[in-house]
Amino acid sequence: MSKPLLVLGNKRYSSWSLRGYLALKFAGLDFEQTVIPLFQEDTHARMKALGPNAPARVPMLIQGDHVVWDTTSLMEFAAENSKLGDLWPTDMFERAHARSICAEMHSGFVALREHIPMNLSRKDPYEDQPEDVRTDIDRILEVWTDCRKKYKESGPYLFGKLSMADAAFAPVVARFKSRSIPVDDISKAYMESIWALPAFAEWREDASNEKWIIDQ
Ligand SMILES: N[C@@H](CCC(=O)N[C@@H](CS)C(=O)NCC(=O)O)C(=O)O
């Protein structure tokens, strides 16, 4: 069978694409990749043209006539097919905890997304902190420190061992680092562990070589 194709948005900006990419990398799956630049006149048409059921959103994974889309299902697909062991905690309640924080990430943090979008080229501190953004930041730090305190014995990631929850929160690490968001020591150490992941470093390298700059 040929390798699946992972369709991504610009690596500098597309936080959902980063999650999908890390999910496949964490699972040790082999794939080809292509980037469809966002915010272009033909962006949606190019996405829709990729196959039956192709959504006008990235990431999506295409294998023959099959399309897997929306990051949550991509993460589940990667975890089910992982060549590198379990990517959800094996304990039922820890697994539910991991899925809960991924679901919270997927459906929430609207103010953070709007005010501090991922932009891997930015290096300026975020000065303005409206209350809804502060609330989102505080909640994320609470999620991280709670996980790290509970699961620190088994490793440096949210659930000790690397899991899909780390893929879900990696773009937040990028946002906090690029905009110098003040964080507690536990969160800082967690952020450094994620930043140092080889797959994330590769992604940043690719992002820095992209030619597309989006002003907004
Ligand atoms: N719920 C989707 C969200 C995907 C999404 O919004 N992706 C953005 C890029 S980060 C996109 O495709 N935008 C295309 C557009 O709006 O034109 C997921 O989890 O994958």
C-alpha cells in the first residue's frame, strides 16, 4: 500500500495541522505531506479537490479513497495504528483524563486562539491581556500542572509517557513561547520537553523555510 498523504496548512501558522502531524510522528507512521497555503483564493477548492469527502479544512490524511479529517479523529487513527506503543494512557481513568483535556482543547480556549494565534515567526511579548485570554491561559496552566503533578513519576510529558495529549497542547507551547507568556516552573519545564521533541524541531525548521507570510 502506498504511503498516506497528510495535507497540512502553513507550518508557521496552522496549529491544527501541527497537532495532526505530531500525532502521526508520535505513532511512528510513515507518510507523505503537502502544504496548502491558507487564506488564498483557491485554498478551499484545493482542499476539496483532494478526494471524496475531503473537507475544506486541514489537517486531513488521505489513503486511496479514504480520508481521515478533523484532528480528534486523526489522533485516534494514529493511536490505533501506532508502531511505537500506546499513545493514550493504559489506565482507564488516566485515559479518560487525557481524552478530557484533548476535548477541552478542541472545543475551548476561543479567546486564546483569537488573540494569540500560533505564529512561529513571532518573538514579541504579548502585552495586552484581556480577562478572557487570561482565563484561558490560567486554565491551561492549571491543566498542565495538574497532569505533571499526578504523572511526573513516569516521565516529562503530561501523562508521563508521550501521549496524544502532548500533540493537542504543542501549539499552545509555541504560542506561549513566541509571545513570552509568563508561566510557573512546572509548566516551563513541560514546555521545554515539548519544544525539544525532534518532530516539533523538524516542523519549526520547515516553517522557517516557508515563503508565505500572512499579515493578519
Ligand atoms: N476542527 C478542525 C479544525 C481545522 C481547522 O480549522 N483548520 C484550519 C487551519 S489551522 C483550516 O483548515 N482553515 C482553512 C480555512 O479556514 O480556510 C480540526 O480539528 O482539524
